Amino acid sequence: QSRMIFCPDQYLTGQKIILDCCFGAAYKVAPRVFRALGAEVIEFNSTADGQRINVDCGSTNPSLLQELVAKNGAHLGFAFDGDADRVIAVDEKGQIVDGDHIMAILALDLLERDALPEKAIVATVYSNLGLTEVVRSAGGDVVTTNAGDRYVLAAMLERGLVLGGEQSGHIILLEHNTTGDGILTAVQLAATLKRRGQTLGQAAKVMRTFPQILDAVPVEDKKKVAEDPSLEALIAQAEDIVGPYGRIYVRPSGTEPLIRVMGEGPDPAKVQAAVETVVNGIESLK
């Protein structure tokens, strides 16, 4: 039996939901699904136009969705990407709710219902520390993998977990699919909010967002830089700066001649200083 919330017909009656279908794969199915569930749907970018997929719209650019949700007094909005495997939500005040917050909301609900196997979810190294904090504070755990949904899926299959994903909104609900499905994720989120009697804004407050800074340093030989013994010392120095409640993550890009640097922690000034320490140090190693 599925641990995810079942949505009968008309379950979302009374909900006004705005959908940015990104001129992509969600253009027809997403509005139909939410209308079948009883929601009042306002849709846009909902034609099949291959020239406009992901162009200033969808999950990577939800600014118009934010404006429309607030302007129309909608309960929430969803922005899909071109192939509809990702979704970003917008709350009733027009604020963005990313994949980490969506996973936090779903995970806490599953934990409360004793429906989360091993009391654990899977996220990547780029997920915000706030996700780990809120899940662990509720008695659960977050398994961390390298960036990429294939790593998330592998960890889920290995441990028999049902919820995992990325900050981008690519979320895997393994009882239903082995890859991200933005429409499914949106339905599950809307259903969870309805059952709990919460607005999205209220639900999203459970997770605080730690300041996070991403940078990338162009290099000629990323393997050489990544294996340089001096890099380890730079990272240790940066970790001292960011403090025990922060972290530094450094890795060569898998596709570009770059070394990527991420810093995260409760103090934005310290995070900035830590990232700059690593970036400047890598510059000197090139």
C-alpha cells in the first residue's frame, strides 16, 4: 500500500492553483490532472511550443508565476520544467518554495504518520543544511549523495527508501516512479497541505534556509588542481572559517573545465569569506 497520500476525485475542491507549464511536457496533462481533482486552475505557457520550452519560464524562471499567484489570490502555484521531471512551488504570498522545502514538508508528514522507511530520505550534497536539520530534529535522517538523480535513485534502491531528490525540484517518489515527475510531486504536495489544513507558506516555515554560496573557478587541468595537496589545506582553512555548523564542498565539474566551490553555514559573512579563501587559493594553484 502506498505511503503517499491518495487523491480522490474532487479532493482539491476549493483550491485555486496556477500552473506554469513551460511550453513543455506538462502543457496538457498538468491542467487536466488538477481540474480532475477539483481545483480551480489558471494555466499559462500551456501550449506545445518547442521553440519556447524553458525560455524565461518554468521552474528555472518562476517570476511571472510568483506575480500571478499573489495577484489572483491563489492558494499556490507550480512551475514545471520542459520535460516536467522538476517542479518549483510558489506559496500564497508569491514566495518560491524549492525542492529542499518540498522534501522537508513531505518527509515530516511521512514521519508523523510512521510511513517513512528507515525514517530517512535521500538528498544531494547541494541540498541546504536546513533540510538535514529539520528532518533530524523530527527523528529522521538524510542520506547524502553526489549531485545527480542517478545517485539519489541508487541510494534509495539500496536502502529501500521512498523519498529523495534535489534542490532543483527533481524529486523521486519511488513508490510511484523511478525518476522525477513534477506533476506527481505537485499533486502530493497539494494533497499533503490539504490533509494537514496548512497553506504552503505555513508548511514551508518548518525549514530554515542556511546561507549558501556557490562559485566556480575556471582551470586548464581540473584533475591536477583537484589532486593538488594544497587544496586539502585550503579546504581545512575554509572549514575553520565557516565554523562547526557550516560546511565547504569542493569538486571538479563533471562536464566543464571548472572547480566548483560551495559554502554554507549560519553566518553569511563567514560563508563568503570561506568560499573566497578556497577560490583565491585555487586561482593561485592554476
